[in-house]
Amino acid sequence: MTDNTPAPQVWPTLRARDARALIRFLVDVVGFEETAVYGDDDVVHHAQLSWPLGGGIMLGSDREGEWRLPPGTFGAYVVVDEPDALYERVTAAGTDVIRKPDDTDYGSRGFALRDPEGNLWSFGTYRGEPRVKA
């Protein structure tokens, strides 16, 4: 990453039956940072969780409206520097691991899990290919 790398402008989003519990899982177990949470009592209208290496996600409570995403239908890939350490942390918390740490033919090491809402998360060292400017 260089100093001129733009700030994230694409935000994956998801809905949760129990958004506050999902936030606690993603912060306390996985390692996201709670940047903002707006809501009333059990309802989260908007939450932003930042990933320490850059980027983040937005989420909120499941509710009717134009932005209806069924809980448990989200999937994301997240870059990590130490996938084995994160794997140890999530397994110690009893997380549903769906793929144990492995090495890929494109140079990544990672694993995958299902969060308490049923969403799929893949964590690995692959940072993607550099952008080519035309």
C-alpha cells in the first residue's frame, strides 16, 4: 500500500437478527474495531466496523424497507497478516470453522468461518493484485 492509496469507498453491508450480538462477535472475537453504532435499545440502525489493515463493513438490524438483505446471506474475504493466530482465537471462542487453515496455489494462507448469524467469512494473506492505471 502506498501513501496515495484511496480510503475505502466500497462498503460491504449486511443485516442481522441480533445486530448487537454480531457486533460483539466481530469486535471481541474476530478483531474488527467498532467505529460507529447508532440505534435504539436492541435495534441497530447503522454500524460501521473498521478492519485494522484497512476497509470495513457496515451493518444493521434486520428490518423491512428498500434495503432488505436476509440475515445470514453475506459473504466477505478479509486480508489478515497472521491467519493462524486469528484461527486460534476464533476456534477458542467456539466459532463454526468451515475451512481450516490451508495454503492456496496463488500464494495465500487462510481459513473460513460462519458467524453466529450464518454469514460466511474467509480470511487470508492474499491482498489482491495491484491496480493497473490505464
